Amino acid sequence: MPDKTFQLPLGPVATATLAALSEAVDILAAEIEPVPSSKPQNPYQPAPDFTPSLRLRKAAARGVAIVTNGQNAELSGATADAVAERLVKLGVPARVAASVAGKLAGRRALAVTPLNLQQRHGAIEALLLGRRLTDETI
């Protein structure tokens, strides 16, 4: 029977760094609410086979956050302060959390300029459209 997981040796700072990236994704995912598209169906497209559940829509929001954070961390809205605060809640000492978050902000893996939702919304939609992640073709 094959293993279902693998071990990845990480030190405490590396663990906090990777957790910080996960928290950045969670910050954006919490701000996204996928809703049914109001765009009319093309006549040659079949009717949808299902209605997305709340659980599926939340997973889609996390997917949007992962793609967005990977392409342009400024659009995530996750600043170093917000991520450091979340790391402290996970048990990381405050000075380590601030250092890890500052390191990620310096590497542009976190948002440096705090943008509000209205400023980020159009850019996130454009990012998804550009990668063809919102089209309904299979």
C-alpha cells in the first residue's frame, strides 16, 4: 500500500514562513464570496449539471486566493502586520512572527501597499479571466 503522505523536514522558521503564506491565502479567501454568474449561457452550452454547494464555493474562494497570491501578492491584501498577527495566534513568538512577515513582505510575497477590496476586485477578476479560470468550458 503506497504512503498517503510524505515527510518534509522543516525548522521552526521555515514552518512559520510557510504558515505565513498559508495565512495570506486565508486572508484573501475570507474576503471572497463566489456567487452564480449572471452571464447568460451560450445556446450551444448545456445547462449546468449541479448547483455548487457552500463547501464547494468556499473551496473555489481558496483557489482564487491561491492563484492571486501566486501571481500578484499585492492583490491579496495580506500585509505583514496582518500575517504576523495571525502567526502569533498560531503560537509563533511575536518577534519571530514580525521578522518572518517582514521577510516575506520584502520578497514581495505579501502585500506592501494596503489596497481596499474595491481596488483589488477588478484586478483579481482580470487575473482569473486572463488565465481562463472562469470560463465554463470543460
